[in-house]
Amino acid sequence: MMIRVIYRDQSAGVVESHLLDELIRKGRIVAYHGKDRWVPVEAKGSGGEGAVTGTTDRVVNLRRYNAH
């Protein structure tokens, strides 16, 4: 299955689902498209581990993608 993602440079792309966890862990994406919305991803701590968060900044920036 293919999943839409938004990279750190704000470009969008599509990746295979089995690669999603690795991209999050490496901090290469800032969001991915879940069932019906964009889910923000933010680096957790300085170790580069990714975590799904609900930060307001990311949600506001994702509205332009969710509008389409």
C-alpha cells in the first residue's frame, strides 16, 4: 500500500507503507496521511527518534494539504 507523506522540505511524495516507520525514525518526514487526515510527526528528543504529536504548529501547516 502506498502512503502520502510530507518531507522536511515541505515537498510531498508517496512511499510504500513498510518504509513509513523508518522514515519517521530517521526524521525525514513531518507528516503522513492517515485514514482521513494528515498526521503530524515530530522528532522526539535529540536522538532522532520520531513520535506522532499533536502540536498546533504542525496542524496549522497541514491545513493547506487537508483542504485538497
